[in-house]
Amino acid sequence: MSVSIAIKQIIAFTKRDFFSWSTYKTAAITQIISIFIGVFSWGIAAVYVNRDVPEMYGGSDYISFLIVGITVGNLIMPLIQGVQRQLNPWTLETILMTDIKTPVFVLGNIMWTYILSIISFIPYLVIGIGIFGAKLNTNILATVFSFLISFGILLGLAMISTGMRIVTKSTDPLTWAINILQNLFSGISFPVVYLDTIFFPGASTISWFLPQTWVYHLCRLSMLTNPNLLDPSIQFEFLKGTIFAVLLLPIGYKFFWWGVNRSKKEGTLGWY
Amino acid sequence: MEYAIETRKLVKRYPTKRSSSMGYGRGRGIPSFSALINLIRGSSGAYIEALKGIDLQIKPGEIFGILGPNGAGKSTLIKILCTLVLHDGGEVYVNGYDPSKEPSNVLKNLQAVLPESRGFSWRLSGKQNLEFYALLYGLDDTESKKRIDYLLELTELKERAEDGYQRYSTGMQRRLLLCRALIRDTPIIIFDEPTTGLDPTGAADFRDLLKNKLAYQEKKTILLSTHNLQEAQEICDRIAILDKGKILACDTPDNVRHLVIEEREIKIDILPIFPDKKYDLLVKQLNEFSYVTDIQPETNQNGRIFRINIRLKKEQEITEILKVISENELKIKSVNTQEPTLEEAFIQMTRQAKKKVIKEEETGK
């Protein structure tokens, strides 16, 4: 299959989901309102406790740290949840019978949600900077790299999660475990090194084994500290994130097909 | 390729205690560690055999019907062919390709109309839905447009093509499913209960489309599963009766009808007579023929007998019967033979199979 057809297929999914989204007007409006309410509630909290964040992102403050974290969080979570939301007995069997390639299936199903996240990413930042005084110190190239690495990591996780969900139908124990750990260890709302102060020295080591930590870390690094990509220590940080992405993508692919084949074996592909 | 679809000793087993062994599911909260281990390893233990060594050969261009009661294994067989379920034993080929090993090649040769697998976006029009699937099937724009226009014409959906799918009637939804299955123009099409839920006219139109356009004009091989025996008799070249994972019969509908039915019934219309001693004598004489198993008169409102229904061995000729009736001075108006129906054959076969199972279980005990 040529790349152009694969791209057309992804666009077809995206168009389908966009048309569908735009016709559910009430849902679309409430979603947009939620974006604004969300950023205000986090922004106010950040202003209330504002302080410098010298531990990891020198020169940055907590408002900027939290706004970037929340924005990135909103940008990436749909990647994991996007395919799962599309799974139901009416679509999965039919889509699989088209013999579509796995990456196209996964990318196609998350693309519109991702585009919507990017659209909502901008007002988040605008409100964060304009109203709450968040200060960005961004290296555009590093941000692009960090987004690409994040995309790889989260695509891998999305495929793992989807494979599990196809088998378990409801609770996905692996994603559940990862999300639980992420809430505590990946540093959405505090620098992970602070865990060493709260728990015991070295507690933050756990964080660096969680893929999401790298997503938040690299995005913050790129957007808050204007990193020099020629600096070997920065390159090493990006390399570590890349390793996660490179490992998770094939694992995710295998997991997805494990789920599909397991379900085919048990005859439960159409069950939800 | 000699056969479009071929199965040899095809076996499928399903685990029966899956959810309890896994220990989690909707509303059950956090999974236990052992549940996770079971999840990774796969289910083991008790299972049910949905298909017990199915042998089936379907020739290219045939309309082949799979008949069977609920739980017979029809859907399992169809889903194996559609690459949606993996078989556990035996062999299965679709135009020479094994669905478990070469799903891509199988799907280039076979598509299906499975009512439960709708997969259409309710907010998109029928045409937009088809364009979406055409892209997933890898058709380019020109090819896709041409094919979709042709299929909308074929299924008489063209005038409503721009309407939202949610506004389609059941019959139109079914025809759109057919359009989708035909987008790829595969030589084999599978239908699972194609006319269920359709009104009589819609069902007749659908059968006509299936038989005259798809089978005869486009020369496609058609496999359909149905509960509707009349439908099977009407359109299928051959049928297989499936029950509890086994094929009980596989032949033309006519041959299957006669396979288990050992008797037939003749209906002899006579000039009406009152049931008197003369009639009793006639019945006595007819009962003397060893091949006659039952005699039932039919009476009109005045109590006169106007028809005699006689059941007799299937192959028996009726000259002697007619002679006796004539000799008893009854005036014969017409003679009709009531052929066994496919429904009678189906019921008899499935009952016999059930009795056999019960007997085997009792013997086993």
C-alpha cells in the first residue's frame, strides 16, 4: 500500500470524526467551554501557590510549569484514549474486514481528537500567558522534537491500551496501572524531583521509568528553558525519551495484535 | 480453483469460563494479580465445541445456504471465513487462502454483510459512509466514485444517497451494508440472515437482487445463513443443515427435503359423499395396503367428505389406490401430491439429532 493511500485513509477517518463531532453541536460547545473553565481553574490554583521551580527548569515559575504541564496533558491524553473511544462491536469487526494497516487504524482513530487537542492547546497557552502571566522560553525545534517523541511514546501506549481493551472489554488493567502511577510519579503538577523530599531520597527514580514522565519533561524542557540542542546533556535527555518511543512503538504494535488475535481465538471480537 | 470455499474437519472451540477465571470485568473493579496472569496466558479449562469437524465444499458461482437453529454454529463458521474468528482444528480455505494465515488475501476474495457489524456513522450520508469505506479498501478517487455510483444504482439507493444514514429505513440500511460489501468487488459474498427485520416486499426485493443481479449477472459465489427455509428453498442452489456444530445434510434443497421424509401425502378430491358404510369399507380396503400409513377425510360444512388425504411410502405409485376408490364408485375430481417441505425435513433432522444426542448421553451414563 502506498503512503499516499495511507494518508488518504487517515484523512478519511479524520473527516468522518470531524463531521460527526460537528453535528453534535451541544457536545462540541460544552467541550469548548470545558477547555476554558479547565485552564482558568488550574491557572488560579497556580497563581495562588506561585513560586520559582529551580529544581528542574531553572528560570521558570510554577504558573508556567503548571500551565505547560496541563496543556501538554490535554494534548496527549486523547492519544491514549482516542482509539479506545472508537472501539465498539459495530465498528471493530467492520474496520478489520477492510484489512486496513494497524498504524493507519490507530492514527486514523486518534487524529481528529488530536487535532482538536492542538486547537485547544492554543487558547490554553494564550490564556495562560495573557491572564496568568505564564512565561514561555521556547526552542521551537526542541518543541517539535519533544512533540514527535511524545507522539511516538503515546502511540505505543495507545496501541498497548487498545490491545488490552479489545481483550478485557472494560477495565484495561495495564493502562489503569500506568495512569495511577502517572498521577503520582510523572510530575504533572510538581517537579518529579520533589518526590525525593516528600518520600525518600531517590524516590523520583521511579518516575523516570514511566513513559509519560518523559513526555512532560521534554515538553517542559523545550518550552520553558529554551534548551541548546547542541548541548550533550540536552541531547542525552532527548535520547532517553527517544529510546522510550522506539521501544514502545513495536511493543504497542505487538500488543495490539495480541489483543486482536486473542479475541479472534475466543470469538469475542464483537463483544463490548 | 476447484472450490470457492472449502473446509475440512473444521473445528472451533470456545472457552466457557472466561470471565470468572479472569476475575474482572464491567463493574468488578481492580483486577487481581492472578486475573492478570490468566489474561496474559489465555483461558484454559472448560470449552464448548461450536464446530465439530465441518466438511464443506462450495463451488464458484454457487448460491449456498447454511441453515440451522440458534447455536448451530452458523455465525462461527461465517466469522471464521471472514477472518474474525480463528479456528482450532481442521482446514479452511477461501479461494485457496487460509483465513488464519493469509487474512489479507482472504479479504481480497470475500466480503460479508453482517447485520450486527454496522460500522456506519449515523451523522454521515449513505454516500459519505461508502466513500469512507472505499478509501479504507484502498480504492482511488476515480475508481471509488465509479463503483459507488454503480452500487447505489444497483441497490436503488441513488435518490437517497445524500440523506443522513440515521434517516434510512431498515431495508435501506441493509442495502447500504450490501453496497459496502460490494465496494471491493470480491468474487465471494457472505450474508448472515440477510432478510431478517425486512418487510415481505423488502425481503423479496433483496432476494431478487441477490439471486438475479449478484449471482446470475455478476457471477458471484454467495454463502448465506438463514432461518428462513422458504428463502433457502427459493434461492439456494445447495444447502447445508447445521446443528450443534455438525452438518446433518448437504445437498440441493429438493434432495434435502426428501432425505429424511420417508412418506408423502396425496390429496384426492372427490364428489362429496356422506360418511357411510361404503366409505368405511373403502378405508378398510385402503388400510390393507402395507404402504398406506394414514387416511384422513376432510369434510365440508354439510358434513360431506370432499377430500381424502392418504399418507404413503415416498416412492410408492398410486394406481392401486385410485383403482380401489373407483371401484367403490367414488367420483375422483383431482389428485394432488403434497411434497415434503424443507421445513418438515429441517424439523425432522434437528429432532433426530437431538434424540441421538440424548440417547448417546444416556448410553454414556
